[in-house]
Amino acid sequence: MAISKVNPKKAEQAKQPILKTKRNPQVKIASPKKSLAPYKLMLLVTVIPRNKADFYLDLLQSFEVNFQIEVSAFGTATKAFGFFDADREKQALFSVIREDNAENALAALEERFSFIRGGKGIAFTIPFSSMVGVLAYQFLSNKQ
């Protein structure tokens, strides 16, 4: 039985993906991609009573949110629910926020939901998987 020695450089190269180019048909080792975007973006969705929308828009703007959309919404509870019947007129806020600010914004929203009379709501985030356009990214991430 023969034992062969493994060259550590070749073993390391075998783990990395191989890339061929049209200009240079020789096999090249692809280097790990660096993220061009220093901050990941998320969509923050907030559903609140319509009469508190301006307050929550101003609150979210303090977390470097440059883009927000307000959409009218209606709750699904009917009078049959009795004490669950609340203000059925809602406002849905869609805000683009940086990932590093999202946790603080959600904590601030949770605090306001518990302390403001008639200001209950729900909030959650959805991560962006991709973004087209450097200028659009710079605007949304507040990175000039």
C-alpha cells in the first residue's frame, strides 16, 4: 500500500470554486466575493391605527429611514368579537431601513405600542435579497 503526501496549497485550492473566463481560458481560482454593500437593507412593515400614523412616521424617520410609504388598511375584527372591537381603520407603513438600525427601531416601536393610549400595532422586518442601482442603494441606506 502506498501513502501519498497531500500538498496543503493544492488541498486549499480544491476547496475554492473554479472560474474560467473567455479572455483567458486558463483555469483560475475565484476569490471570495466581497460585499459591495456595507449595510444590508430591510423592509420594515408597521400596521397602526390611522390617527397615529404621523407620530410613527416621525419616530421611524429618526432611525435614518429615507423612504416610507403609507397605505390605508382596514382591520378584520367585527363587532361579533365584542371587546376585541377596536379602531378598524388602520394605516400600513412600509419603510426601508438599514439592518443595523432595524433592531433599535423595532424596540422603540414595541415600547411605544405598550405606552401610547390607542397606539397599538404590529411591526416586522423582511430582508432585501438584492438591490439594483448604486445610487438607489446609497439613498436608501443613507450612505452618500
